[in-house]
Amino acid sequence: NQLKEYMNKQPQSFFQIVLDDSGEIRGFFGVIFSDPNTLRMFGPFATDMENEWEEIAETFFKNILKKCQLWKDIKLRVAFTPKNKLLKRFYKAHGFVQYNAERTMVLEEHEWQRKRSEINALKRGSVEIRPYRDTDFPDFLNIHPKGAYFNAPYIVQNLNDLHSLIMAVLDDRVVGYVYYEDFKADGFTDICFLNVSQSAQNKRIGTKLIEKAIEDSFKKSKIKKIEISVRVDNTA
């Protein structure tokens, strides 16, 4: 389901699939242009095809490399869990190196209902939490991490009913944001980015942004859990 949503939302990117004799998808490999110089890779993945995995993966990857030859200075990035030994071995063999490590944290809806009264007790004070506006872009660009897998222009150009960008404004200046994507077919929201400017940290602004993203997501009937990936060295 998540794959189908991405294929529908990302016309500028491309996916390859393997079908069995009945027409069911058994494997795929896709890439998304997260900025003009970066390809974010999904897979290769295959189900019930373990004996053919290496051959399928190599075929997919060669097709990707052929397309990459059309552009200069393209960076390839991929994310996968430590348990996925096949992907780790595959990408290591192709010269990929680790540039960061993350853990995924999950919040179920019933857990949020239990904790929300504690979080709602935090007063917002003078911080305004609101949706993104076009005039926010310069501040957003300054706060957004350089080299992130989605760059700032890509994010704002792809905002829609499933992609949301919420800003924190203090003294008429954007000091933080949260960007998240809804995958209704799979029943979850992925909080992709949460950042607060250094001058505004330690004021619970990040907590308020997270709270807004969670509340907005759980108001949607098909969303049952929230996921967020954080660096393993992030102890905040």
C-alpha cells in the first residue's frame, strides 16, 4: 500500500516491479528524486523469492545506474533496518558507506490518549503553531538541515492533503517546524523532520510541534499510529 501511494504521488520518480504468474507484486526497487542531485532508493525487496533475490537485485540496480548516467554528480542514498542482512551485504558490495544511523520510535493511538493530558498541560505561551505560509520559506530554508534526503524546495513543492508542514513562530519569526506524511492505506503517519533553531531550543517548542502533528494525524480516522526516526546518538 505504501508503495502504491508513493508511485501515485511521485510522478518524477520511478519504480520497477516483479510480478508472479498471477500478477501479484513479488519484488520492487524504486527511487525518488529528493532533490536535483540526490536519489533516495527503496529496496530492492522481494517476497517468496529468496533464491532469486541476488539476480533480481542486480538487475534492478543496473537499470537504476543506467538512468543515473543521464545526470551528473548524482548521490544515491538508501535506508534500511540493521536486521536486513541482504540489503546490507548488497549495498556494501556496491561501495555504499554508512553516513548515519537512526532508530524508529512508534506511538500507538491508545498510548497518546493516555498521555495527552500530561502534554496538553504545557502552555504554549507566545509561540504560535500554524501551517506553513509562502513567506516562511527563507526561515524554513535556514533551519532545514543541509544534505537532508528531502531538501527545503522539494518539501514545499509537494505539500498536499497527505504532506503537512507546521511552523513554530516566536516574535514574528519562524523558529521551528515539523514535516510529516500520512500513509492512510497503511494506517500510520511518518514524522519525517522536526527541527528547532538553536536560539529557540530548550523552550519545549519541539514538544509543541510534535503535539500538533500527533493531534492532527489522529483526527484522521485511518491513522492509528505515528512513527518518527531519530539519530541513535540523539538523547533528547
